[in-house]
Amino acid sequence: MATEPKQVSGEELDHDLAELLEIERFEPPAEFRERALLNDPAVYEEAARDPRAWWAKQAAELDWFEPWDTVLDDSEAPFYKWFTGGKLNVSYNCLDRHVLAGRGERVAYHWRGEEGQERDITYAELLAEVKRFASALKDQGVKKGDVVGIYLPMIPEVVVAMLACARIGAPHNVVFGGFSAEAVRERMEFSEAKALITVDGAARKGKTAPVKERVDEVMGDLATLQKIIVVRSKDVPCEMRAGRDVYYDEICAAADPECEAEPLDAEHPLYILYTSGSTAKPKGILHTTGGYLTGVSATHRYVFDLKPESDVYWCAADVGWVTGHSYIVYGPLANGATSVMWEGAPDYPNRGIWWEIVEHYGVTILYCAPTAIRACIKWGADWPNGHDLSSLRLLGTVGEPINPKAWLWYHKVIGSEQCPIVDTWWQTETGAIMITPLPGITATKPGSATQPFPGVAAQVLAESSGEPLEEGQGLLVLNGPWPSMLRTLYKEPERYIETYFKRFGSETYLVGDAARRDKDGYFWVIGRIDDVVNVSGHRLSTAEVESAIVAHPDVAEAAVIGQHDEDTGQAIVAFVTLQGDLEGDEHTVEGIRATVAERIGKFARPKRMIWTDDLPKTRSGKIMRRLLRDIAEGRALGDVTTLRDPAVMSQLEDRVKEMQAQED
């Protein structure tokens, strides 16, 4: 039975926002604080006093086959090692130990398909499937240390595949289902994957997209790839190459149902996940076993105040991103949580599907991106108001800072002003949440990620001097190692040091984000300081998008920037120079957007395209994207005499003004 709609008009929301801004902090509700797992601020002092002991205490919550000798080995910093000498298995910790403790009948996932299909998967059922598939991988020649690619949509088999790889010690390389087949090939090539697990077809808002067929178009000559395993999900016909391609269901049926979890060193690689860098080549983030699982299980337990016996937890992300790795798969399963897994988009089959799911499964914890919240605001409060959301007790955000208006809407319309909001900041590289409120302790400020998680040390440094700032804006850094941190960039150790530790030394991790601290010491993350754009929580390098644009036959050169966008956080704006005397038109725009979609994914398509005869460059030929951002945002340019051709700027300003006039 739906609750009476809490109608909130735009005018009322704006009025409430004005009132909200007068409230400096929102304290945790008294009842929530009383029942919270952590409700004593002394936990911060305990962790700060001895971070190694604090993290060892969290690691002890896991099951270890052999205890560790050393909590932290920093002898080769910044190549840190945690819990050295210890042996464990992630799959065992996520499944076997719960089943052995009598929790096998607990639901691990309530899976919901795009067309309303439902499947409840218990811990015992998930363990049985993982064992079979782990055996099947071995039968296909996959051994400990072999990299396995995973290119699957949000179906239960993606979790089975990840855990089966973890069970036998084969690092997995998951590629987001929205990436094109070309991007998959690139990541398989970089990681030298031995096998790829994919699907016949995937649901796309009522349609079925062929996946295996697209993979075949680009993967044929990849020498290292020996096996392609195909999950039959949508009954899409596909060619199967003899000797290379096998069906998931067939190899599982033939496999031994038993497969013991391999005892692995704490530093054994668990997965590689490619993320965009400031060059066209993605960075292969390498995470290991013991420290990563310690970080994600501890943060999942305490940031979301998890009560596994009663909570229904939903992280509305995709497994293809680190949020899905850490807070759909490994953190929740390590903690014995019951989760929701949704195959589709937030607006199909209608814009109320999320709230229907919350009501149907009695979701108590919801973790999603500000981008999605802003879309829901645009669609109107009637959609959530038509459903009973009273089961919710905690809300979270991830992927980018949340603006105050979206925070208020989330607080009022979704949380009925009763749910603490945990605005979390972290990265693919950090593995787990780094800066966040603790919902039973922290007074929140809309838009601020508040304070570092216990055992994590963060600072804002002045950009010019590198000195710590007690208040003000500068560069965000993390001081000292933490268990879930990346260990290196896969096969690129020099790039690892260059990217994260060269500027401030081996004990200070340069985040790549600007941030400020307010008078209360709260952290406000502002955005990237390098050439990376964040579209709907998806990090893309400008060079990666530019390379895709230039692949269009009519394009001579391109420069990409990120511009603030109310719906997606940032939108991609492309400044494009065409070949010869060609002139851009709508046909060219759509052709370029299609090229980007094919090479990267639809989410990477430029929202605006600005034609230009040239780009602002230094005399050495470097494109000055900062000036392009200034033009796009209408800021004063200042001195441009150092450019190779200063006249380019006035031409670009005229072109942007002309386009804005047309749009108005």
C-alpha cells in the first residue's frame, strides 16, 4: 500500500533549500544514533593513535587460512604490502564461511530483470554455482595467476564469474557492459587475458543488443586470448568458433561440483580494473586480496551501519565499475548482506522503477549516484511519492560531490527527513571509501563528504607550497598507506610512481582532485585537477575521447573538456577542427557521436560540439584546455600572448557566443 504522496513543488523545494542553507549541520536522528554500530566519536582517536592496530582489528573479522606475520610492510614504499605472510581466499570469505555458519539459506541477491523477471539466490546456491564454474574454468585451462576478462551485464553470472576467479586465484578484469567491443579488446590486450567471459546478448531498455557478435568482430586476432565463454542470457544466435568458444552452461554441467578455495597470499592479485588517465592509455589498477577485502568489508559494515540479519541493501551501480566491485560484490558478500541487483536503467520500464523495487523488496539502505538523483528530480516527486519508501533507513551517494539541492530532495522526498545521508568520496585506486560520514556519529553538511574514515589520513595542501591547510582550497592528498589501496599500475610500476607519488613523496598519495576544508575541518571535494572528465560518475580521459573523435574520417583535430551539467555532473564539450574545407552540420555531429559510441560507449558522446579552424596551443604545440574551459564557461581569458596564434581565442569566443545565441 503506497503512502500518501508527499508532493513537493519546485517552488517549495527552492524555499526549503534556502532554509536548508541556514542550517549548518544535520545531526544523526537520536534513534538511529542509539542503535548504530559505531556511535562513539572515540573510534577516530583509537584509529589515529595506532592505524596499523585498527586495521589489524578489521582484518581479524575475516577468516584466514594462515595468520599474517606483519601488518604493514613499507620497506619498498610506495609499493606497500599488507598482512604479509597471511593466507586467505576472498571467495571463501564471501560464501563458504557463511554457509558453514548456518546462514546458507539467507538470500545473497534479490535479482530483478529488466522485464520484471525475479530470482532470489541464497548463499548456499551462490556457493554451489561458484564452485562449479571455478571447476569449469580449470577445465578450460585457466590457472592461478591467469587473467580472465569479464564482459557481462548485470546478471547473476557476473558475480559467479568474479567469485570463481577469486576462488582459484585468477585475477579478473571486468569491463563495464556499456563499453564498446573495441574498448574490451583494448583492455584484454593490455592485461594479456587468457579467457573472456561474455554473453550472447544484453537487455537495453526493452531491446536486446547482440554482444558476442560484436566481440567476435574485434577479438579474432588477439593471440593471448585462448577461450571465450558465452553465457546464454537472451537467446541471441551467435557463432561459436571451434576450439575457442564454449557455452557457460555446458562447461558447468560437465564440471566437478566441488572446488576447494585456493589459499592465497594476502598480496595475491585479486583483480585489475582499467580506469581513465590523463593520457589516451587507460590505467590498469591492481588490487590484491587481504588488504582490499579488509577495506571493503570494514567500510561497508560501518559506513552503511549494516545489520545483515535485517537489512536489504541496494547499491544501484554497475559491477563494471569499482563501486560495483567493492559495494555490490565483495563488501556486501563478505559481510553476509542481502542485496538487490537490478539489471536495467533507472527509467525503464518507467521512471518509478527504482521506487517500485525499494517497496517490493523492502530496501533499507540505498546507495546511488548524484547523477541519478538529479534525473529523478527532473522527472518529478510523483514517481517516488507513488510508492511506500518507509523501509529506507539510510541513504548514500557515490561518484561525485552532491549539490545541496539534490541532497535536500534526497533527504526530503526519498528519506522523509528521517534517513542519514552518507556522501562518500573514494576512487578506483583507493579500493574502498576514504572520506565519509559515519551515520551514527557525524553531523552532515549537504555537499561535504565530511571526515576521513577511521584509519585514513587526508589533507588539503596548498598547490604552490605543498603546505597543509587547516582551512582553504588546494590539492587533496592521502597521507600514509591504507589496506585497500592499489598496489601498482598493472605492468607499469614507473607510471604508478609518476602518477601518484612523484610530487610529494612515497608516503603522500596525490589524489588528483581539488578540495577545500572549512572552518570545522570538513572536506569538500571540488573536482579533477588533471585532464579527466566525470560523466555520470564515469571517469574518462580527455585524450581517450579525443582519440575516438579524431577516428571519424572528417575530423582533423579535437580537444575535449568537461563542463558542468545539471543532469550528468559534467558533460563533454568537444572543440573540433574538420579536414580541409569541410563544414560541420548535424549529419557530421551525429557521425562523430556515433564514432565515439562505437569506440568507447554511448555515455562518452559529446553533448556539445564547437567547430573551429584551430585550437589554442602553446608554441610547443600543447593544447591549452584551460583556455577552452574559460571560453565555454564565459570567464575572462587574461593574457594569451604566449599562444602560438593568439587570434584563435577571439575566433573561438565569437563561435561560442554564436552557438549560445542559437541555443537560446
